[in-house]
Amino acid sequence: MAILSRRRFLQIGSGAGLAAAVSSAAPGAGWADLLGPAAPGDRIETVPTYCDLCFWKCGAIAYKKNGRLWKLEGNPADPLSRGRLCPRGTGGVGTHYDPDRLTAPLVRRRDRGDEEWVEVTWDEALAHVADKLRALAREHGPESLAFFSHGIGGNFLKHTFKAFGTPNLVAPSYAQCRGPRDIGFQLTFGEEVGTPERTDIANARCLVLLGSHLGENMHNSQVQEFADAVGSGATVIVADPRFSVAASKAKHYLPVKPGTDLALLLAWMNVLVTEELYDRELIEAHGFGFDSFRAEIALRTPEWAYPITTIDPETIRETAREMARHRPATLVHPGRHVTWYGDDAQRSRAVALLNALLGSWGRRGGFYYPASLPIPKYAGYPDYPKSARGPVDNPDGRYPFADLGLTNGIRAATLSGEPYPIKAWFVYATNLLQAMPSQEETIRAIQKLDLLVVVDTHPSEIAGWADVVLPESVYLERHDDLNTEPFRRPFVSLRQPVVEPPADQKPNWWIARELAGRLGLEAFYPWRDVEEYLDARLSGAGLSLAEMKRRGVFEGAAQPLYFDDGVPEEFPTPTGKIELWSPQLAEKGFDPVPRYTPHQEPPPGAFRLLFGRAPVHTFSRTQTNPLLAEAMPENEIWVNADVARRLGLASGRRVRLRNQDGVLSDPIAVKATERIRTDCVYLVHGFGHTAKGLRRARGRGASDAQLVTRYAVDPLMGATGMNVNFVTLEEA
């Protein structure tokens, strides 16, 4: 079909506005009544699957009562959930019944951002997208398309776009979240910490957390292991400007000044080295450049760190000695969302170095060696075409240690047209206006595009700027690719449909295959449907789809986890050793040992803006979920109680936040508390939605993403540090 004509727009969309984007009621009247106890005579069915409320992908058992979705529980056979789901996983029932879901394909009717749509058929929408992509490929090359995705659901679309010929495939989870951590550990040990992280929390005798909010950042198996460690008497040390849930379990709480964590890490290492408390045997056998490293940190004493961090020197010494007492079962947690100040790869490298001194890598209670089940890839695909121009996001290797695509690099290329034009974005399951810093830059980049396509379950802010919106079925209504993440024991888990979608939503695999067919890429989809694809992969490992549908998860044989169990003591760095002094960094002109550099201070009367997670919400994705929204309908702004008294602000009083560039937030309630320092404020990420179709979440709380107008780019790998914004408080 040709691009939609004006006549067809008027025929389908006369009078259509935002109401076309979302369902008028929850799927099935009286759905909330289903959630009560089962009654005698009710027909109960169970279907194993795995969760999609965050990236952890916990195994779950879905229950249907009389044919309708009833409840979710953890799958006892799953190594990630261990039979338990977190609060948001249990509330996943609400994703199916959410009244704000997209229900049909939409094509933009007016200007971008107006959120006015024409409802079309799938055939019309996909033909429209395919026509535009073919035209752009003829004029600008297939590389002019960039694909943004989050989560395993993007796998099939990624396959389609690799077949189309673009290398520009990126995810915010790298440059806006974990990337600096992965690079810091690679530069030190030659390996990442992975997803799920290879942290042996359950066996740790001392756990150190720097701004890592276990219990609020609800990564299920980590939180369960944290509870196990605390219950078994492990020492917990927390350094955080805010007294978090994890801090309430700590033996030592260090209210470190925001932006000074690297100075604290260097001082801890200074104590371990000068007092000879480090793992001498490991460092002598496997360390590289220890003498140069020791000379570099010799001046980074606790007294040096005190005026920087505001942590008393004796507290720094005592906590360092506490770590040493329990080594190698001392785990300095690597964190996950580590894009803070622009020097994040070096700060993460300091975390890795501290773990190296404690001997925790490859040791029980530190970092184990994960294993994955050898499930073969699908064997029937042609080779992908090779791009002569290469990716656009990191021209001339500007960020020499970036090993994945940079979302902000794609945005910069879209704005500048260099090194070549990006003319289309295809966005899957990621709300870029909430995930990336500087909404203004993102919107300017969108306005330069010839095509923006968004695949989502809800009319999110990024969908509001799209030319075409494609409604995806939620995870309880679809198959996805197999989950084979490395873990303690190798496993594979299956996501399968539990119930039918309530309207004309489609699974991502179907969208990807249908679009590929319209782009002339049929050879890349030799399978008839996703079940044939899944069965082919499972059969190659001696398993079957029929068995996986029944079990949900298959766990392989146990493998060695630690050096003491027989894991080879090997470090795949260029030197083959733990690089305490880094030749890789020195060669590129960077500090071979991390150095602390002061960050900008808040202006007078302003506070550093910090943000984080909540146990009942995932990013900005779940605020419309009727069950999770009931548990936490909006966020609050944490303000030190003394500051609040000085400003005349009691808890519950509503204020607006104004950042250093004059951006003003929606009203938000004050939480006056002793549990935060006086120089910063804190709120939970993901609230303050502005999209018209998010009727439950729109205008509830304040959006940190709106206030993050500035960011600092990590020179090693290009991530965006976002804790560099400041706000003042004004009465609402």
C-alpha cells in the first residue's frame, strides 16, 4: 500500500483525537472483583511464564480464574525468583487490565507533539512505515534508521533492522544506566559484572553499598539475598547522602557528600594498602602495576578525604578495617544506575580496584563466575548485510572504551547530520523523554526526523511525538525470546501467553516479521510463527517447547562458581592480570589510577537534585498500572527537616522545583525528614507524566527528567552523568 492518502485520513479519523489512542474502559467490566479469593466451583488454571515488570525477568506462575487473569506468583523452580515476586511483579496483573493501554495502530494527524491521531489498520500502519523506510534507504542509506530499544522484547525488531542494513542499534540501559560500571570492571578484571549481576550477596560477610538502594531498587534475587545476608549477621556499610532502606540495616552509615564517592573510595584503598590489610597473595600473583598504584594513592589519606566527603577520618579507617576483617567475603557492590557525575567509569573502576584489594573477585561472598545454558541461536538466517559506514554514535572513537551504542550519540548525530544523517527513529519499549537527559535536545532531534515510529503498550511521552504508534500486547499476552542470562546455575526460561490481548494489540515478534516482509526481508523469517522459532532453538539443546510450556524454566547442571571450586584464575585484560595501574587508560591519555576531581557545588540557596527508584514502580512504565498506582500514586520530594523548617515547609506541603535553567516542575509534596543531607533533595524517578493519554498518571508528582537539563559526558565511554542539576523550592 502507498503512504496513507489525505482522503483515507479523513475517512478513518474524522473527529478522532486522543481517545483513539487508549481503551475507554478496562478489559472486561468488573475486573477488580476477580482479584479476591477463589470460591467453590471456580476453575483455576496455571501458566508458567517470566515477568517483564523490570529487566530481571523473574520466573512466574500466572493463575487464571474461570478463564480470566487472576494473580501472579513466583515460580519455585526459577533461580531468579526462587518462588517469590517483588511487589511490582505481583502487581503485573494490572498491566493486562490497565484502562490506559493503546488499543489500535495510530498515525499522526497534526503536528508532532499534538497527540492527535488517526486510527488505522495494522496493514495500513506497517505499509506506511515500510514505504517511508524504503524511501529513506534509497536516499540516505539504511544506516539513516536508528533503533532504540529496552529489554528482551526488542530482539526480533533488532533482527529485522540488522537485516535492513543499519548498525545503529542502541539502548538507554547502557549510556544512561550501567555502562560506566561495565567499563570500570572490564578495565580492571577484563570482565563485566553482567545482568543479573554476579554478586554473591547471600554469602557475603560484609556488604558495602555506595548509593545502591537495595530494597528500593527492587532486583528480586538480590533483595532476597540481601535479606539472607542480614539475617545471617553480615556487616552492612552504606555510604549515601540519603538514609535509605538499606542504610537502616547497616552497622555503619556514612552520609557522604554528593559527588565525592570517588574520594571516599580512594581513602579506603589508602587504608588497606598503608596498613597492609589487602590480599597480598592475590595481588602479588595476579596484580599488575601495584607499586605505581600504591604511589598514586599514598596521599589519599582519610584526612585528605575528610573535608571533601565530610566523613570523619576515623570512620573511614574503621570501615576500611571492617572490610578487611571479612575479606575475601567482602563485597563492594558495583551498583547499576551509576551515571552520576561524568567521571562514572573511573568511579566504577575505583569500586573494582577496592574489590581487587579485598580479593573478592572469584571468591565466595564476592563475585562468582556465572554460567549460561548453551541454547543455540536459530540456524536458518542469512548473513546480515555489512554497513560500509559503520555506526554513527561514536565518530572517530571519541569515547575509546564505549563497547555498545550510545543513545546520546545517536541524538547528537540526528541534530548535526554528522558523520552522516539520521532520518528515522524506531523506538521500542523505552520512553526516551523520561530516560535521556535534556528533553529539549531530544525534541529538537525528533523535529529533524522524517519518521518516528514508537512501539509501546501505553501512550507515553515519546509516543506523543511519533508519526506512527504501534500498540504492543503486554508480556502476559505474548511470547518473547528465550531468557538465557548467565547466573549461578545455567537455565532457560520461557515467556508464553497467559491470556489474549483485549483489543488489536500485537506481539513484537509479529510486528517485526510483518514489517520485514513489507521491506522485502522475508528470507530472514523462514519460520511460520514464534513457536516454530522457539522449538527450533530448544530442540538444538535437547529440550522441547511442549515441555517448556509445562515447566516454564529448565535448570542445567551446577558449575564451579569460585576460584576455590576450580574456576581458572584468569583475567582477560591485555596484561592477563588485574590491572591496578591501567596501561589501557595511560595509552589513551587517561589517568591509569582514578583521581578525584571536584564537581560543581550547588549555587547559594539551591540543592543538588538526586533521584532513584521505588519498589512498586519500574522507571516511568508502571504509573498507570491500577494496582501499582494504588500502592504509590505519586512521588515526594525529600528535604532535610532543618532545611524544611527554615523554609517554612511542613511534610505534605506542595512545592515546585525550579532548576538552574529556569525549568519549573509540577507540584510535589514535601517529605521533611532527618534521613537526607542538607545540601541535596531526592525524589523517585518516573512521575510527573505529561502525556494526555496517561489519564491515571498525568500530573501526579514531579518529573526529574524535566529538570535534568544538564549532563556531564563520561570521557572514557560516553555515558551521561545526570546528578549535576540543582533546584530551588517554591511554594506551589
